[in-house]
Amino acid sequence: MNAQARAVLEFETTLERVAARASSALGREAVLRLRPGRDLCSARRELDRVGEVMFYLATHSDWAPPVVPEAGPPLRTLEVEGGVPAAAGFVLLAALIESAGLLSRALEDRELERPPAEEEDAHGGTSPARGAADFPHLRELKERLVRRPDLLERIRKVVDPEGEVREDASPALRSLRRRLRGARSRVVARLESHMASLPERIRVADASVSVRDGRYVIPVRREGMRDVGGIVHGESASGATLFVEPPLAIRLMNEIHELEREADREIQRLLRQLSGEIRPAREELSISLETLVGFDSLHARARTARIWEGTIPELVSSEEGTLRIAEGRHPLLLEQDPEGVVPFDLELEPGERALVVSGPNTGGKTVLLKSIGLFHLLAQAGIVPPVGPGTRLPLVRDVFADIGDGQSISESLSTFSSHLARMQELLDEAGPGSLVLIDEMGTGTDPAEGAALARAILETLVERGVRAVVTSHLGALKRLDTTGSGIVNASLLFDAERIQPTYRFRKGRPGRSYGLAIAARSGLPDSVVELARGYVDSGELEVEDLLADLEGKERRLAEALQAAEAAEERARRLEEEAEAREREVRERERTQESRAREEARSLLLEAREEVEEAIRTVRSADSGERPEAERDARRRVEAAARRQRPSPAPETRSGSSTTFEAGEAVRVVGTGARGTVREVRNQRALVDVGGMRLEIPLSELEPGGGGKVGGAADKGSASGATGSSPAPVGSTSVPDVIPRFEADLRGLRVDEVELELGRAVDAAVLGGLTELRIIHGKGTGAVKARVLELLPRDPRVQEFRPGGPGEGGGGVTVAALR
């Protein structure tokens, strides 16, 4: 694409930021070679490849790609028949085989099936788990990677990691290197002996045998050179000492050199043999190297996309029209300050060919312009731009950008001349599928003429089917947004109160320039600013005032909407809290009711034992002692009642003004037992509870619902059992017992039968009854079955039978009491 546009939009600079995240020099070079293409399928495929690696990184966050060795030189050597790479080249080939194997294992199908049921996808959202079939490009990469552990093992048997041929690579090499070590040791020993035999006048104190230019030498004083003879291989910094290879060392070194040549020949034989074994796999290795480099490039792009929080845009053909950018952010600004970049949303429908963006200076118009062009270049080069979900980019055939003044003294170009040169270029070459970006259109000359020229160029581009985005301060261009023109207005918002840009993009309305306001804020005298305001065309002022009024109304509307949304959110939160509290209260009531039933049952069972014991005592007493026995029994029952009286609830009705009337249904706080008020006096009530009459403080009662009970409907208990008239209330709080002739269990749950039946038997025994009529009804038979299960267990029941024809038949059971 247009090289000038790439440079203006800083495409190569952005590439450098992406390339810096590659793990190898070859990967960085591969990223830097990327260029935007014009083929839709190729661009989509490249983005899909990056998307797969993004997904892979999301599920393997601690994974890093293997090293990519620079194995190109040894592979090129193997291309030549008979070519033998150096030993260090085989180290690179071993690293290539190892890295290819590591990446291949990482891309195994089972590895790709690791994502959980829901995982982050390449678009930043979540998606169902993906299997190997969803990673066609990664599987394709895996299939291109060589897996040759045999070659890796063979190389390592010949060459060590430092690039030296191993001594144990062959028996011959082992023998030659052993002989070399022996020969070198002999040379050193002979030279040390020879140096010790030299006269004191030519010998250097504390000197030793050393190596210069691959030859063994001894240090001697310069004046003794004639006495020693041989070849000089260097001297000290002062020149007083010479490093000499004496004649005897020359002969011994020749022997060493011969052994070294034999060792080199053996090494070359081994490397030649190894080259022959690897050469058949050269093409596989070359493909693997290319694949490793390609994956490193993909990995760098995927890492960058995740850092930018970019999503893969939908690339469509240029004919499909709609351009949509969601949450767009300039990548270079993101690299500098990720938190400070304000995203923008932009959409151009198929019929909207040109966008005129206006607004104040430093408002972000140029950044917006560059971002739009750069997003297209990056996406068509296979790089995910920093955009959000829903972004849709039509493929562009070429991009033309006129951004900056382009002045050049050497080429005698003024600002206006440079703009004209670029206008000529884009008018010559731009057509359908082209994207044109022009900053400050119509500037550099007389405003009226500049506006006329800009309008003519813009309308020509629209007629050609070019998509154009331009920025301008000219009022004439702001008025081109008419029905059917293909030109739409937009602006970048500005805070008029603080005179600061907000960088918020808004389509459909031109922006104010705020030139005079900015001038006033910058420190210009008010008199000058007011004088300038008087020179502004009245029509322009009216437009500016209208825009200011609209902006103010929109700001207030936005604030009201924000407040309404906040209120709605608070209401929703309060509703959720109320529902949660209601559920909690219901659960607590259910738990308390169950606990109260259990406590009441326990209390009544204990009371029943005390009552039965009192009855047995009275019955066993002689007739003369019976009154005393009855009084003693009454005292015991009273004491049991006091012991079993529930403790006051944490929240009592002490001091409450609540009153109760005779016949009113009440509930005993603490136990949950229900009863009917018979009489109220002195803040205490006489209450019929379960066949027993209890005197209870009003503070321990609460309304039990159901209104008053009286007349024929008053059965004296919650069960509806009938009984005799209530006994008079004495001075004591001992509960008087109301004998009952029948117990009505209809409507009760099976788990309530035992408690109510026990109450009825208690009342009947205390009342001296010999027979109790139990009404359970027919229904499902569950209550009757429970009654027939409980009666045999009660020692006070002598026998029981079904009710007769006049007693209720099968819906009644008659129990005879002892």
C-alpha cells in the first residue's frame, strides 16, 4: 500500500512495538516484514491464526514458546551436495529439532482441549470449551513441525553443546586426542627443562612456558637471543623480553601438528558422515524453522493483542459498506499510557461516504484520524488492533493520508503547495475501496477559497465511492451534511467550563472551535478577545451560539440520564436486598415455628408425666386421705407448670398497651402454642390452651389471628375438642382441667396428631372420663392410621374400637381409658 500513508500513520513504528514482544531475532524480523495486504481471505486467515494463539495463551498463561535458533546458515550449507556445516552449526540444528519437538508437543490435540466449560475467547468475552477441531491453524502448524528424536540423539553423540566434536565420537578420534595430549605434555616438559638450563644472564625470573600464535615459546632476555636461537613470536611491552620458540620445540611441534591434522581429518569425516545422515531431512528442518519463526510472530501479535485488550475485527469486502469501530484506541498511546486513553465509537453506514470532524485544537482530531487509518493497516497486515467487540472494517484497496503541513525548503514547498501535491495524488489514484484521511482540510490559503476547494475535492471523492474522513475548522464544510450528500458531521467533545478536551467522539453534529475561549484562557487581554468577537461573522456566531446551547442541553440531559440510571440501579439493589431479607425472614419463621412445636411437645410430654403421677397418687390414696392427696397432687402439677413455663422472649410486650378481650384467639410467645382468652384481669389472662386453662401474663401473649371465638363455635381448644363449662378462677394460678368427651383431629398433619391426641387423653384422664371419642375422619386414612399406631403405646388406654353407626362409623375411634 501507499508508503507515504504508512509512514504518516506510523505503521512501521507500531510494528516495532509488536516485534519487541517476539522471543527471537528471527521472529522480530518476521513481524517487521509484515505489510497490509489487499486479499480479504488472506487477511481473515491471518487474523484467525492470531486469534487461535490468543485463545491458547488465555488457557496456558504461564507458557512460553521454545527458542528459535538461527539455523539458516547450516541448512543452506546442507543444500549443497557434499556441504558440511561446522560443528557449531550442528548445535543450531539440534536446537531446531528440539524446539520443533517442544512446540509440537505443546500443540498436541489433548493440549488444545484443555479449556474449561467456559473460557475467555480471542474477542475478550467467554465462549464454550473449544476442542482440537476449533484450532485448524494451530493443528496445521503442528503438522509442519519435524519430530526426529533419532537425529537429535545422533547429533548429540557427535557434537557437544559448546560446538566441539566429542572425543568419544569415534575410537580413532579418542586415540588421536590422547596422543596429542601426551605430545603437548612432552613439549612443555622439554621446554621447561631447556629453560632451566639457560644461563642466569639470559633467563627471565619466574617465567614459564607459554603459547604464542599456536606455538610453544619460552621467555628470554633480548641479549640472549643469539645463544638460544629459534624463532621469535613476540616481545614484552618494554621490549626487554622475547618469546622464542627454540629449535628443539620446532621439531616437537611438527609432530603435534601432524597429529592435529590427523584429528582434523577424523573430525571432518565424522561431520561429513553426520551431514549425510541429516541431509535427507533438510527440507523438513527448513519447514520447521519457518514454522517456528511464524509461530513466534503469531505469539508476539497475540501477546500484543491481549496487552492492548483488542478483539479480532470483522473484515468484510469494501462493497459491504458499513464501517464500525467500537472502543477504538490508538496503539502507540496505549503503549505510553494504557489507563489514560479515551476510547471512541464510530459508525459509517454504506450511504455515508465522508465524515467531517470538527472541534477545537488539541481535541484529539488528528489522533482519531490516524487511529482509523492505522486500524485498517494493522488488521490487513494480520495484527489485531486495539478495538472492542462489534468492530467491522471494510477491506481497503489503498490508504491516502494528508496529515501534517509537509513544508520543504529544499523542494520549495509551502504548506499549501504540499497539500495540493497530495490532493493531486489522491485524485489521480483514489477510487472505490480507497480510504482517504485529510487533516485540517482547506487550510494554508484564503479561508473562502480553501473552503471552496475542499468542498469540491470532498464531493468528487464521494462521487467516486471513496470513503473519506477529514478534519476541519471551516464552517462551510460543516454545512455539507445534507440529505443525500453522503457527507456527515462529527465532533470531538470539549468541556466548555474547564476549556479542556474530553476526547469523546460524537457523530451527527459539528463541533465548535472554541478559538476565542482558548485564547482568553491562554492569557490574551479580554479587550482583544472581545474586539475579535465583534469581527466574527454574525452567521458564524449564531451557529456557534446554537451549538453551545445544544451542547448545554445535551450535557444536562446526560447528567439527568446518569442520575436516573443511578436511581434505577439503587432501586434495583434495594429490591434485591428486600427480597433477600424477605426470604431470610420466611426461613427464620419456618425454623422458629418448627422449634416452637418441638419445645411445646417436649413440655407437654413432661407435664403429662407429672399429671399421670398425680392421678396415680390420688387414686391409690384412701378415701380419708384423698383430699390431702388431691391438694398434694394439685401442688405438684402447679410446680410442674411453673418449671415448664417458657422464658420470656427477648422482645416482650412489657409495657405494651395491647389488650385482649374474652374470646380472642391468642398465641403464647416463646412456645407458639395457640389458645382462647377466657378472662383478663390485672395484666394477666386466663387462656384455654390445648384443653388446659392457664393464667398467663399479657406480655407473653400476642394476637393469634382468627378473631373472637364464642358461642357454639367455641370448642375450647385449637383442635376443636368440646368440653364442659370453664371452671371458676381461683386465687391460685394452677391451671384447671377441662374434661373433653371427644378430640377432633380432622385437618391436622400426620406429624401433629401425636401432640394433639396426647393433649386430649391428658384432659380426659384428669377429668375422670372413662371413654374418649376420637374424630379422625376417613379421607386418605393417614390420620386414622397414626391414631391406631399411637393408642396401643399409651398405658392409659385400656382398649379402643371403631365408632358405631351412631358414633361416626369409620371416621371415629372410641378409646376406653383405665
